[in-house]
Amino acid sequence: MDESLVLKKCGYILGSTLGDGSYGKVKSAYSESQNANVAVKIINRKKAAADFLEKFLPRELEIQASLSHPNIVKIFKIFETSNGKVFIIMELGVQGDLLEFVKSRGALPEDFSKKLFRQLSMAIKFLHDQDIVHRDLKCENLLLDKDFNLKVSDFGFTRRITYDDTGKMELSKTF
């Protein structure tokens, strides 16, 4: 079934493409129940690598769905269709990502930069307090909401910190 029809049945009107990745895309949509615009990450299991499907996708979904912080993109709903498409309905960064914002506006005022840095620091501290590491922090993964508040997004490389029997943190074995 067509993506727009699937989303329409669930109360979302599909909009424009916001970004494309290896295994899927992110589109804007209008949520009739929330009376607001949202982002929809659509992942096609048929095009995704086995490693991504077995390791990264389940971890991303489990971790991000469990998070609730004002500076982390909220997940509203996750569902999958019988043809292998995963739909993640989430908060929309209506002002775009930080990289494009800086490219279009140039240098940011010091007070605004301090605000964003403080919000990023609070989000990272929250994650680390939950024993979660993001592992892909970059300007493209920092979104701005309608009030220009920073929202950390894209939890595809995120993982939980593990500890050995003695309580010592185990390091990741991947780059």
C-alpha cells in the first residue's frame, strides 16, 4: 500500500520530503489528532542491511521511545506495515537543523549560542544519566523547534552503556 494512504488511514496527511537516508526518508506530515505538523521517518526493511535491522533499528526505537526531555525529539507513535515499512511519528523541528540554520544566517549571536549550548549540554547530561550515549552528535542532528529551542535527533547510532561484573564500564567495540 502507498505510504500516503497508510498514513492517511492513521490520521496523517503526508507532506514534503525533509531528508533521505540509506534505508529510508523523513517527511513532514499533518497530524489530524494533534492538529499540528509532525515528522515521519519511513524505513523500508526490504532495502535495509541485515546489521541495521538486527542491531541498530531495534536499539534506536527502544531507546528513543523511552526518552522524555525538552531538548530531545519526542516520538509520538511507531508502527509497521505488513510490507516491511516502519513509520516513526515524531516531533518536527520546524526551523530545520542547526547546520542549515547557521549556513543561512551566518554567525549566531552570543546569547543565542549560549542558549543552544546549554540546551545541548542538558540533553547530553540527561542521556548520560540514563547510561545512554548518542555517538552521532553533529549540527545536522540538532533540530530547532518553532521557538528556536534545540532538539537532539537521530538516535540511529545510540547505545546503552554496559558494565562488567565488577561495575567497570565496558567500551564499545565499534567506531
